[in-house]
Amino acid sequence: MNRAPLIFLGIFLTLAFSWTGIVLVNQIGYGSLKPVYNEDEGTAYPLQTPGLAARGKLVYEDLGCIYCHSQQVRRPGYGSDIERGWGERQSVARDYIRERRVLLGTMRTGPDLRNIAARQTDPTWHYLHFYDPQITSPGSNMPPFKFLFETRKVVGQPSPKAIQSKLPEKYQPKPGYEIVPTERGENLVAYLVSLKDTYAYPETKNVYVEPKPEAGKEEKK
Amino acid sequence: MASVPTLVSSLNPATTSDDVKRAELSEIDASTKWPALFLLASAVGWLLIGTLFALISSFKMHSPDFLGNYEWLTFGRVRTAHLNAVTYGWSVNASFAVAFWLMARLSRSVLRHAGLLIVAAVFWNIGVTVGIFGILAGDSTSIEWLEMPVYATPLLFLAYALVGAWAVITFRFGKSPHIYVSQWYILAALFWFPWLYSVAEIMIIFAPAGGTVQALVNWWFAHNVLGLWFTPIGLAAIYYFLPKVLGKPIHSYYLSVIGFWSLAIFYNWAGVHHLIGGPVPVWVQSAGIAASFMMIIPVIVTAINHHMTMVGSFGALKYSPTLRFIVFGAVSYTLTSLQGSSMAIRSWAEVTHFTHYTVAHAHWGMYAFFTMVMFGSIYYIMPRLLLKEWPSAKLISVHFWATAVGITLYVADLSIGGVIQGLLLNTPVLAHKFGLQQGTDPVPFLDTVKATIPYLKWRSYAGILITIGHVAFAVNFVWMVARSVQTTKTEPTLFRSPPEMEVTAQ
């Protein structure tokens, strides 16, 4: 008996099942979620990533930042994302609808970056951190990104972008030289200081929060 | 162990051995020689390259300054190059070779259009080379398991289509009226992969879907590459070689059918467990968790089937390299799959998600299961392609012990480190749940990093051990290909001589 057609039909249907359920249904269900328009501000949220930051996102992708940094905040009561200050609220699907490439990530060797712009607003901090993470975060296992900087001879006026004055002693260039971020470095920092989801959408307002034990009260085990 | 193995007896439960079939089989093996050799040689090459990338990335995780000034070798790129080299380079090349070698044998059909396969294999390897070069150069897509840049992927797809077309042709020309379960797995895998791959490439890279639907597609694809491509090929090899080497039929045909269909139904929904707690609909997460849990059925069924086949023959593990690798892989499959099911539980995922625990799990599956099975298969296939034996039993022994101890150390070490990392990351919420802590201050993030460093160092030591195993394997492989037939002995290369020669069929 030739059962090959029957086996093949089964093989086809099993994958068709999950393809329909996971891919198709969700694409139809929320694949074309729209931004929310705020009439008071005259702005649609989520905001479009500004140009320089959009280019920085490409640098983020090509350096593989995603393999240590997630970009998704879990709900209060599930993990400590909120307590760590990684966001004011959980991430929702609408936060990502403007993104051509969604970089949720699955690893937290480093902290979540979805709202990094709300925590580290100062570009200088980011430049020092990229130059060598040990400067700002001793003990970190993030690699240095010195290749996003250029050490060059000062010609005429020193560059306003130069960072060596903020660097510790051991990183100082030879006199007459300055350390400036490359264009890629500037873009990457522009991306990071643009990353935050603070707008409260209707779906983020009514989230169940697990009650915390009251402070100071003895907890019975 | 009274059964006398022959080349044919366990090939197909319905066949009886005779010399005609034996001759036919060696004709089939001979017809697969060149494409199989090309694929296996490429696989071994990629294994070494991938291992090198692995070591570099592992060192970087605890010594970030190591090669820190080279943009091409920054962690995010070299780690990705490692994944792609061992997945698409080593694993896919090896699985192509094993799959079509098994297919030709089980269909009892000489390999037609060997040229087609060689062309496909060349395309595939060019594609992988271009892709990995692209990743190192900075063209990675940053989509996990789909990092290869757009200029490499069509080449891979084309190569894949050729292999698939070839397999269907061989299957149709087959003379065997019976379809053995290994063939089910191989046919299914060959059909599933291009579907997964093309949908994922289109919906994420070429015409991106909206928002986090991309993430769903991503994990539907990435988990299914493991579940619907590598797992079926690995299981097909176990189902073939286990009875083959032991010279007795598989325990239960019925169980193998249940195992196949339950895997087919449940595995392909399981991938969503990578997004538990993420910004995707909760119902689809729940479906993924349920499916991950249901995977216990195929895993247990397959484990029983393999175990019952082994019962009474464990002594053969002392002699046959193929059997030893295959059994190590089969046991790992059971354990890592059960671990995978447990990781889908929400409260356990809360701890282990985003940590090194997941990395340990991935290596348990892709290495301790799949790669070990491929090693075992290669030890069986190569002598039949080249008509000469493995030059050194010692090197095989080094290979086995270095990789077996190495990966066990790797998985144990990183699992513990991962749980510690997860518990620290999730304080104070978890501390409250367990009543351990009153305060609300989280452990400083850098402390979670520092706590993992010793485990990351031990991972590097385990990696060095695994590397030693790979070098031993590669040396033996090259030596075998290079040496001339005249000087070789005719007995199979075993770990030691069995008391009665006929109990082994290496």
C-alpha cells in the first residue's frame, strides 16, 4: 500500500496549522495596528524615530547589540523590570508598530534598553560608556567600542565633539590629539537617547498589578 | 546479544538478509560517495571555524577587552558568526549528507543526478561563506537565526530547493514498498524547512510584517528550525543507526508512528514560548506553552522506543563509536526536551528567560543531541563511502570523551549560572514571592553581571575541552580521506575488540 500521499498530507497540515495560528491569525489580528492620535498635542504615538536615530538603529543592528540587550519591558509583578526602572509600564504591541525591524531580544547580559533614554539622557555618558564601559560601569562585561571613535590631530579649533577631557587619565591621547566619535558612533548614541515608550495608550492603563506586601509588616511564611 | 547483525536485516523490518541486497546496498553507497564526501568535508571545516568563533565569543564574555579593538570581531558579530557557522555550516551540511545517504539506502535507490546534489552543496557553502562574511562585515539583520544578509539568503534557498527536489526524486524511484519512520522524518523535514524559511525571510526581511508580528514569525521560524529540521534529521538517524548497529529491529513500529505525529502536531506551536511576558497576544503565548508541554508525549514515546531497543545490548556501547555517540545523543534529546517543556512554565520562564540558562538549553539540544548524533552517523557512513576504515580508535576515543565531558560541564555550569542570574535579576519580586526579602530595592544590575562571571569562565574551559574533541575528529577525518586504501586494515575501527566479532556491526 502506498501511504506516501497520506503521510504527505499530514506533514502539510501540521505546519499549516501553526502557520495559520501563529503567523496568519496574528498578522490579520493586529498586524496593522494604528498609531494613537493625541488631539491635545496634535501628535500621533508612537513617535517616528528621528533620522539620525534611525541610522543609529542600523548601527545597533550591525554590531549585534540585541544579543545582550532586550527591548521589552515585562508587566509589573512578572519579573522586576518595573522595579529596576526599565520602564514606567509594560511594553505593548503598539509601541513597535513604526519599526521596520523589531528588536525585542531574548537576552539580558546587559540591561533592557527599551527606555534607556528615560534613564541616561546625557550623550556624554553614552560616549564614555562606549569608549570603555569600565569608565562608567566598573565590572561590566560589555566590550569596549573604541572603534566608534577616532583619535586625530587637532587641526585649527579643537572639535566641540571631542570627549578626551571627560576621559580618565589612562585613556588620554598624546598632546595635540583629540578623541571624537565617528559618524556611526554619533548615530548610535542618537538612537539610544531617543529610545523610550512613555506614552500611555488605552491598553496600558488598566493593567493588573500584583499587590505588594506592605512595607514594614512582618510577612508570615 | 545473540542476534547476528547484517547490513540489511535492520535496514527495513520487513527485509531478510541476503547477498543480493548486500551488493545492492554497496552499489547505493558508492553512488552517494562524491556528494556525501563534499558535504561532510565542508561540515567538518565549518565545525572548526564555528568552534573558533565560539571560543572567541566565550572569552569575550568574561574578558571583554580580548580582541576588543577589532570591529569585525566584536562580541555581537562573532557570536552571530558562531551561531551561523555551526548551524548553517556544520549542522546543515552534515544533516544534508546524512539525510540523503539514509534516503538512498532506505528507498533502495541508487543516487541519481549526483551532479545536482553537488551543485546544490556548492551553492549552499558559497551562500554560508558569503553570509558569515557579511555578518562579520556588519551586514547582519539582527534577527535571531536569520542574521545572514539579503545577498546571501536567495543562494541558500536555491541550494535548498535543489536538495529537496533531489530527495523527492530519489524517494519516487525507490524500490522499497515500505516507508520506514526515518524516511517520514526526512521527507517531513525537507518539506517543512523551505516553508519556514521562505515565510520568515519574506515576513521579516523583505516585506516586514507589522510590529511584534515579526517577533512571532521569528520564533515560529527559529524554534521550528530546531524542531522541524534538526530534530527530525537527528531522530531519523537514531531510528536508523540504533537498530542497525545492534542488529535488531526497532522496539515498536507503532510507537514510532505516534512519536512522529505527536511531534509534528505539537512542536510547531512551541516556539512562542520564547516570547513569554513579551508584547504579543497572551493567548498565543498560552498556546505555545501548552504545545511545549504536550511535547512530553513525543519525547517520552521516542525515549521508550529507543530505550527498549537498547535493552539487553548496552554492552555494545563499549565497542562501537557510532552507537556510543548515537546513544549519548538520544539520551540528551530526552533530557533537553523535558527541560524545554519545563522552561515554558510561566513562573519558571520568569526566572530563566533572558538568562544564560537558555543558552545552556540551546547547546544541550543542538550539541549534546543533534551534533553528537551527527558524529555517530559520520563514523558509520565514512567507511562505507571510502571503503576504508577510520585510522585511529584513540582519536575517536578522545573525540568522544572530550566532547561528552565538555558539553556536560558546559550545560551544568551555565544552567546553574543562568538560574543565579535570573534570581538576582528578578529580585525583589521573586524575593517577595518566596518571602525572602522585605525591601523593594533590586540587586544592582552590575552585581547580576559579576555573579555570572565565574560561570562564564567555566563555560570557556568546557569550550576548550570541546575544541580538543573537534580537533581530534578533524585530524582523524582528514587522515582517513588522505591515506591510501592499500595500507588499511579491513576490520572496523572500534574502541576495543569485542569478545565475539559478530556482536558489533560498526
